[in-house]
Amino acid sequence: MTKKNRPEFEIPPLTASPMSTIDHVYSELKAALMAGEFSPGQPMRLKELAIAFGTSHMPIRESLNRLTGIGVLERTPRRSTRVPTVTIGGLRDLLKVRLMNEKQALIWGAERCAGRKLTQIRDLNNRLDQLDLDRKADIKKYMKLNQTFHFAVYSLSESPVLMGTIEALWLKAGPVLSLRRKGDAMVPGHHNHIEIISCLEEGNGMEAAEALQRDIVEAHDQIFALLEELPAKER
């Protein structure tokens, strides 16, 4: 495949899996959306996705239909599928709901992990530290690793219902987070992570939640600034 024809996004090629092809594609598309692989307003073209997955159009179409059915993607007047565009008002609403749910996950998580060493989560954060974004490191890797860190922290709540809610919110938030990219560079922002971890280990859920809020709000401040600079048709 020539560089010109290669899709801009990157998805692991389809491999042998105990899941059905449709379930595999659906799962990987969700992961890519949450990690900011797709941008607001981006078309979800069957041919490009089929090439990226190394599969036929059918499982791609079914997965896109599922994501459209739960409001993650939308139909255009020409019956194609795209990532929804974003407005400042809509993003502020999404931010408020995210904070309410994600802070609660940390409060519950602190109750369950007080006194434990969160070694694996600290390792995830160390790997984020090692990514030097100012020197054009792998931005996509950074965003995926950041998403993995957050979900590892939220899973400490041991609440499947809350985790399902947070996943639904991240499916809407992930494409918006992609706006933090600036060409080949991105302003990193995970300095609150170490405080989140320490507070969780100490069982201090309220302080962990406050550190999380700073982490999320700081990232969104960058996004709001970028949105205000963009013409409405480019958001």
C-alpha cells in the first residue's frame, strides 16, 4: 500500500481471536475512539477501515451501525458515518458529567485499595514519564497509554455499572481529546497522576478526586483554547 493510500489512523490488523470478527472490530474501534485515534467530524469510511483491519466491509458496517445506535457516531445527510462534531457548550456539558462519574470512581477506589501499593498503575505512569513529547515522540502511544492509566485507576472502584458509564463518556470524549495534538507535537499533561496514585494508596478518595479534576480540567483548558481559535466548520 502506498503512503498516499494508507489511512491516517492506525488500528491493529485483524488476527485470530476467540471473539467473532464483528465483536473484534467493534472492540478495537471503541478502543481507538477512546484513545483519540479519530477526530471530531472525521468520516468513518468503510474502505479505509476495512484496509486497516484487513477484513471485509460487513463487520465494519455492523460495528459502525452499533456505534451509531448508541450515539457515539452519527449519520450524515448522504448516509455515510462520521464522528460527531463538537461545540464548546457540548464539551462543557460532557466535562461536567465526566467529572461527576470519574471522581466517584476514585472515591470508591480509595476505599478498596487503601494501604496497597499500586505498582502496576505506577508503572503505567512511569511509562508516560518516559515519553518525551517535546521531541516528537509517539503522540498516539501517549494518548493510548494515558487512557489505559485512567481506566486502571477507575477499575479500582470495582463497579461494573460505573465503568460502563465512564466508557460511554470516553467514547464521546476521546475524539475531542485528539484536538490536543498540534501537528507533530502535543502539550503533555499528566503531572497530577502521581498525586492521584499516592492519595489512592493512602485511602484518601476526596484528595485523589480533586487531583483527578485538576488533571482533566487542565487538559480541557487546552482544548477550549483551541476550539475558540478554530472556525466553527473546522471543529
